[in-house]
Amino acid sequence: MNINTNKPSLTPTAPQTEISNTRRTARVAALAAVATLAAVATLAVIISGCNATKGFGKDLEETGQNIDKAATNAKNN
């Protein structure tokens, strides 16, 4: 009968646990950085979209004023 007494332990030793916690912390930090970057990018797109809509509104208002002026000129002539 051959009994192997050098089986690896299933419970982690202190250095392995420390490495595992360090890796986990690094993963959480990386995930937080990616989430922050995604939030900032989304916010930038939303803000630029609002400015584009505001600019479009000004252009539309100017076009309406030009149409009004043209109608007034046509009525007076």
C-alpha cells in the first residue's frame, strides 16, 4: 500500500491568502476605474448632446424669425 503523506492542503496558507486579497483588491480597483471612465464618457456625450440641441434650437428660432421677416416684407410690398 502506497500512502502519500505529502498531499497539498486545501486551506490556503497566510501568504496565499495575502496574494489572493491583493489580486482581488487590484481587480476591484480596475473595475472601479473602468466604471468611472464609462460614467464620465456617458456624461460627456449627454452634455455635448444637450449643447447640440440648444444650438439647433437657436438655429430653428433664427429660421423662424427670417420667415417672419420675409412674410412681413411680402405683405408690405
